[in-house]
Amino acid sequence: MAKALPVSPLARPLPELPPLAGVRFGATEAGIRYKGRTDLVMAEFAPGTTVAGVYTRSKCPGAPVDWCRAAMADGRARALVVNAGNANVFTGRAGFEATQANAADAARLVNCAATEVFLASTGVIGEVLPYQKISTALPGLYATLSENGWADAARGIMTTDTFPKAATRTARIGGTTVRIQGIAKGSGMVAPDMATMLSFIATDAALPANVIQPLLSAGVNRSFNCITVDSDTSTSDMVLLFATGQAGNDPITSADDPALADFRAALDSLLLDLALLVIRDGEGVTKVMHITVTGATSDESAHRVAMAVANSPLVKTAVAGEDANWGRVVMAVGKCGEPANRDTLSVGIGGTWIARNGTVVPGYDETPVVAHMKGQEIEIAIDLGLANGTAQAWSCDLTHGYIDINGSYRS
């Protein structure tokens, strides 16, 4: 049995996850690696469901990532199969054969084409996936699928996660109310570049694939691609969005349609909520950091500065030690290769500006900053003073707990 990890001190409870028209979920114990817990999840989607996806940019992606990228060609989905405990990565021909077999298994149950089955795996890299265990478990799992299976699915995809992660929203498309609901897993190897990070979102809105794809890509860039636990991008990252069409809203043909304004805002909010839940479960986490960068030469430059601070081991350990060492922020800005000027740089922590225009603020009193560092939510502000580029990033502290987990990790 996998060793139980203490629940993150920053954990959030699962929200109520009501049924979403056109989606049935379930989870079971297939014995892929773990014993005494669920490790296989399946979803069935209504006929006509469309799909969008954003995937890891790792040059060593897992076989399920390759499968999903190819399956997206026609933009249709009828099923999702996810296993935990084995990533099916770096397994050569065996990994490809595993995806072929399990997609065919699910397709027979759902009565669809294998290319309408989406696959995801998370866990240990370099071990052949015992896909026969999945083949054996799928028929029984399929028989238990339920519109109320969301919470079970959120638990079934966990690896080193200490709590399940989910979010739900409603929105309006014209005169129709639609729901968006999603689950995610991730705790370490998280620096998505779309880590071991997976997220599956569904909506009952009727939207074609060429509409939901740009909405998802843009939303991921503002959420999952702005978080980091340890700067390591997984081989298996993916975010999938399924639109079942059951809400019956008026047809939409463009992602720029003004009727999508409320839906876009709700989707962005849900994606950020899920991303921040991942940060709140960072391995060994005791604090989360929110980094805001202004005054950069471009938004892209601001993003790279924010992520450099978010990924800095020295910044992360200072936060863990509750040390108001703002010089480490200056260091991280200066090293990242983006335009910066020492004499226009300003740094603040917890709403207190410490340095302005390259020097310490006259009469700076460290007292409120020290008090802020003792909290669980750390705010770091950086103004480069160069132009109008802005960005945000979210990270967590680096503690000995991270070493304890990863020094003995085999999922």
C-alpha cells in the first residue's frame, strides 16, 4: 500500500459536485501499483461531445499524450480512461501497445471509435504499464459509471496528492445557463508548460472543438502555466476540456463571439481555481506565494521574471524560513535574462514596499513584513519600472518535506 502522506495544511475541501448533463464518471481499484485505494478512472460522454486539449511541452512525452494528440484530429470524444501509479512513459513499443489496447477496450464498452477515447496516465516513469489489469477492470468499472461519480474520480487520479481537487462554475451563453466542472491532480513535478499534473474539465455547453480549443489554450496560459512547485515539467501533463452539448444553447461558431464573455470568464476562473489547488498541495508545502510583476517591457517578459522568482530555491527557502530576505527577490530578477534596471527596480512584500527605484525605502520598518512572512499566503510585488508589461505567478515554499517525499518516491 502507498504510504499515506499527511494532508497539506493548505488543503481545501471538495466542493459539492452536482451532475453535469452528458457525463458519467467512476473509479475502481485495478491494482496497477497501489493496494487498498482506487487507481483507475473512467468517464463516458454523450454522443456528439467535442474536445480540446493542452499538453506537456516535454520532449519525452508519455504514450498517452501522443495518443491524445492524435485522437484530437476530429475533435470528438466519447470516453476518458485515467490510471494512477504508472505514467506509461519511456516504455517504447510496449507503451504504444498499452494505449492501443486500452483505447480499444473502452471503445467496445462505449460503442465508439477508439480515436474517441482519451487516455491519461500518471505515476512512475520507465516501468511498463500492466495494461492487462486495466483491460480486466474496465468492464466492471463501466457498469458502475454514475452522474454522481465526480468526487470518486477526483480521488482516483491522485498520486502524491494529499487531497482531491475539484471546482465548479455556472455561466450564461445567451439565454441559456451552462455548467463547467473539473477535477485535477498534481503535487510535485509541477511546472506546467502546456506536471505530474492532469486536469479534466467538462461543460454541458454546446460548443464546437474549434471554439473550445482557443478558450482552453488562453485560459491555461493564465492559470496552469503560471504555477510552479519545483520547476520540473512532467512528461504526462495534460488539460482536457469536453463539451457535451446537452445544455442546448444557441449555436456558437467563433471563440470571439460576445455571447461567450460570461462562459470565458467562468472557465478562466475555474482553471485558476484548479491550478491554485495544485499549489496548495505542493509536496512539503507550508506556504504559498503569489508573485505580481509590473513595469516590464512586455507581458511575456513579466511572466518570465515572475516564474524566475517563483522557481528560485533561495526565494522558496526564505519563504519557508519566514525570512524577509528581499535581496533574494532582487537576485532572481537579475539572473533571469529579462530586461531589468537596478535603478528602477522596486520590491514589496505583503503590501509593504521595501525598495523603490534601486534603493531601500527611507525609514523602512521590517515589522509588518516579518509578520506577513509568518502567514500562509505570501505576497511578493515587483515593479521593474521599464514599461507596461504585467504578469502573475503562484508558487510554494521549499521545505525538507519535499526532500522526504521525493527521496523515497516511487509513486
